[in-house]
Amino acid sequence: MTKNICYIISIRAKPEWLKLSRKSRNGYWSKVDDIVQEYSGRVSFQYYDADAFHAEHSDLVICETANLFDYHHMWDRIKDTEIFTSDYYEISDVRMGIKGVSHD
């Protein structure tokens, strides 16, 4: 399957997140990992730490898919996890693009 739609999601860790132990943080992210695994093969999910390089966001997620709805449903489920519902993270920006459109 060609994954021709790309999303770059900028997220920002909030102070409450930074107060948690690394073990607790990993536990919260494991719930996100479970959701991402359910969409494996349909939506790629790459996480990048960015707080040392940018002040507006602390992390980046790059997703690629061929199906807008798979991406949308995956993110709806991710936003229902405690990372977003407990005020630990917020989405600060989402950008979308399509791969290699020919202008012939």
C-alpha cells in the first residue's frame, strides 16, 4: 500500500507531564503504542523528541497513510488517552501534505 498522505503533528508537553517519573511517562505512552499497533500497516507513526531544538513544541509525530479515515480514527483514540485528557500534552499544530504529485 502506498502511503501518500503525510501529517506532521507538533505536540507540547505541559508542566504536569514533566513532574511525572520517567516510569509513569512510559506507562502512559504504552497505551498510545497499543493504539498505534492496531493501525500498523495502515498508518505509520514516528515519534521525535524536539524540545532541545524548538520552543513552540516539545515533540513531533510524523504519520503517513493512504487513508484519511484511518489516520483520523487513530488520532481520535490517541486523544482519548490520559496523555491528552489529563492535561499532560496538547497538540500545537498539524500540517498535511501529499507525496509527489505530478504536474504533467
